[in-house]
Amino acid sequence: GAGLYFLSGTPMDDTKTASTTDQRRTHQFGFEGQYYFPGALNGLSVGLRTGFASAQTRASSTAAWDSATKFAIGPTVGWEFPIADVFSLGVNATYLFVAGNESFSEFFGGGAATFWF
């Protein structure tokens, strides 16, 4: 299947030291392609997501957030349980690599709601 995705979060691995606390929050959006396994593995999917990551960072010494939008790509795996013909609920895990001068990678995990059309 093919579709669009949107992820938002604050990474658990924010850099924290005794003298400073740096924070980062990201919003990621783009396209995804997934393969859904049939038979005994029905509901399981693997795929690839590609799009953009809007990263906002702030050092503890400043109140202002800096932001930049960069290219992101990475694998995804999930499991979905159909609730109706056009709706399913499940779980999803994605590891995205974000390119740029200050590249980074992030793991996103959580619940998923999918509308099929």
C-alpha cells in the first residue's frame, strides 16, 4: 500500500548535562510505501517512509527555538487490526535518518489509526 504519514514528538535522547539542557522536537511528514503480509502474518507490514523533518532545537541558555526542515528516510514496521472495512487500529515503529549539516536519526513508536480508501 501507499500513503501519507505524519509523526510528531520529542526524542527521549535529548542531550542533558549538569550545565545545559538542549531540547529538540520534530514534526515529520511525507510518503510511505508498505507491504502487508497475507495469511498467518495478516496485519503485519514492513515499509519505507520518505519525506521531510521539521526540527526545532533550543539550548537552555536561550528562550528562542531554531528550526530547519530537512530530508528524512527510513524503514517502518507495524501491525494493524481491522475494525471496519475502511478503518484499522494498530502499532507502528519507525526509524528515520534525517540528512543535513546537523544530521540525526530518531526512533518513533506508537499507536496507529488507518483509514483505507
